[in-house]
Amino acid sequence: MRFTPSDFQLIRSSVLAIFAAIFASAVVLYSSARYAEQTRKDHHDALQQLNAARSQLNGALEDKENMAAYADEYATLADFGIIGEDRRLDWVEGLENIRQQNLVTDFRYNIAPQIPYAPQPPIASGDFDIRYSEMKLQFDLLHEGQLLDFFTALRSQIKGWYLLEGCTMQRTAASDGNPAIHLTAECNGGWITLKKRNEAP
């Protein structure tokens, strides 16, 4: 079968319509593929944002729980006189109150100026600097039990944290000629204080 120019004139509109339909279909398919790809990308991005938001929310909830727990601990330490400035006057008054209880025959003490403290092994102190006020004690004792009674009273009656590093003890004849033997002791230690870092003095 042969087509003549007159025949082509008859089918030209149909051919053009077919090509137009093919082109439109190609455009639609391409656009659909691009849209599907963009939709997948948007969905992936949305999932990432959702996961990030969930992580932030979980972190915020965990921080809130930690803050509540640490707030109680902070309040306890502050009330016990461990957080803040050294409480030298409170320590002196507490020691004099213990003196009046006659738990030991006699004692003398010296509290040195506060200095930075570096525990060994090192510990994490967060936002706080650890300070140390050395206090040396000298005792006159009738027996070893008096020394234990003294430090029990110190820890229960004076607010603060006294870190006892060690004591030396020796027997000594009474100076008044009494044949009884009594004890002298020297103890080293210091008061630990936590001061918030970068806080004005």
C-alpha cells in the first residue's frame, strides 16, 4: 500500500495528535518520577528531623530528671556547709562547744588559710573547685577511746566535711609526777569546701 501526498494530508492531524500524546506522556512520566524522587527525599528528611526532635526531647527529659536528682543533692551539701565559702567561724564555734563537753583532757588546733585541693586519684568535680582548709590538732588524752569520741562529736555536731588524713600517738608520763600514763596525739586533716567555678569571691 502506497501513501500519496493527498493521503498524508488526511492523516497528518492524527499523526500529530499521536506525537503530542507521546510527548505529553513522556513529560508526565518524567514529572512523576521527579515528584516521586522528591517525595522520597522529603520523607527521608522528615524522618531525620523527627528522629532529631525525639533525641532532643529525650535529652531534655533526662536533663530534667538529672536536675531534679542533683537539686536534692546540692541542697543537702549546701545545708551541710560543704558548698560555698569556708565556714571557719562555725568550725571554731563547734570546736569550742566540743571542748566544753570534756571529751578529751585537752586539745589545741590550728586552721590554715584555704587553698585549692587536688585529690589523688583525681575526681570529676563538675562546675565546682575543691578547696581545702588544713586543720592540725594536738590532744592530751587519758585513753585512745577519747580520740574516737572527739571525732565522732566533730562529725555529728559541726556542719562541714573534715577529711582526717592520719594521727600519731605516743604515751607520756604525767608531768605532775603521777605514775599514771597518759597519751598525746597529733592529727592532720582539713575541711573540704566546694566553690562554684567562676563565682565572684
